[in-house]
Amino acid sequence: MASLETRRMVLAAAAACEDKKAVDTRILELDPIDSGLTDFFLITSGTNTRQVVAIADEIEFRLKREFGVYANSVEGRRVGEWVLLDYVDFVVHVFLTEKRAFYDIERLRKSAKLVDLEQLKATLNEKVKAVREKRPAKKAAQAAAKKAAAKKTAVKKVAAKKATAAVTKEKTPAKKAGKAAPAKSAARKTATKKATVAVTKSPAKKKVASKKKA
């Protein structure tokens, strides 16, 4: 099935034909059996070779400007009796009036369905409207998903923070105990030193010293 973009391009090509006063512009939607070839034929006519080339040029210019696409191949521009523009998903045939009657492509494609231009415009407008209506819902869903992801991340961060705090708390007593041990050792050394000084300064020791002198 032809995409929305392809239908829009076909409609733009038809509008270019109208601007250049093309005659009897028709759009044929090919049977699915032929969809391997292309999805649409746009067939139109000019009253002289100069007009035929001008119509083809306007189609190329408009599709390049509005959609940034170029024809995959262009044939017949030099002669100007039948210019073919191949855009892969649709093919444009711009004929000189008598050449169109001679080749009669519409008759050769009996299985193709004639597409009414106004109906195509209405269908496109409906599809564009449907796409636009879907966008807010899609954006809301994306925003909700983003919010849920952010909330989940925040919960994980809080949990990780709590876990880190718990581990730190468990390590703190052991750390304090490790600091207390050197403090006790220093206190013991100080007490021993004081006791040694006291013994050294005691009267009993002085008496012994006096006797030794006598």
C-alpha cells in the first residue's frame, strides 16, 4: 500500500500540472499485482512540446523544493512529445495531446483504479489529521515513561545512599576502637613513666644513697 508521503507527492505533482495549464490530468492507482512496478501513474497532456517540457520541469522543481526528492530517471525531455519522470513509487507521464491518444496508457492499464483528485485531497487531510491527533498521545506516553524512569532512578539512588550509610555506620565503632587502643597504650606509658620518676625521687632511695656515702 502506498505511503502517506507518496500520496502527498502525487498530489503536489498534480498541482504543478494544474499551475502549468495541463490538460486532462489523471491519477491511476495500479493494481497490487503491478505494485512491484510502481504504485501510481500520473498522466497529463500539453498542447505543444514547449508546454510539455514546462509541465515536466515544474513537477521536478516542486517535488525537489517541497520534498527534497529527485526523479530516479527522466526520459523524452529533448523531443518533448512524451516526458517520463520516474519517482519509483509513482511515475509521471507528460504527453503531447496526440501522442497520448496514440499510446493510450489508460486503456493498457485496465486493472488500475482512477483516483479522484478531490477524494485524494480529502483522504490525505483525514490521514494528516489522524497523525496529528496521535502525536499528543504519543508525547504524553513518552513523558509518562520518562517520569517513571526518573522516579525509578531516584528510588535506586536513595536505596544506594541508605545502604552506603548503613555500611559506614557499621565500620565506625571498629574505627573508633582502633583509635582508642593507641590512646590507652599512650596513657599506660605515661603512668609507667610517672611511677618510675616517683620511685626515683622517694626518701628510701635517698637514705640508701646517704649510707653508701658514709
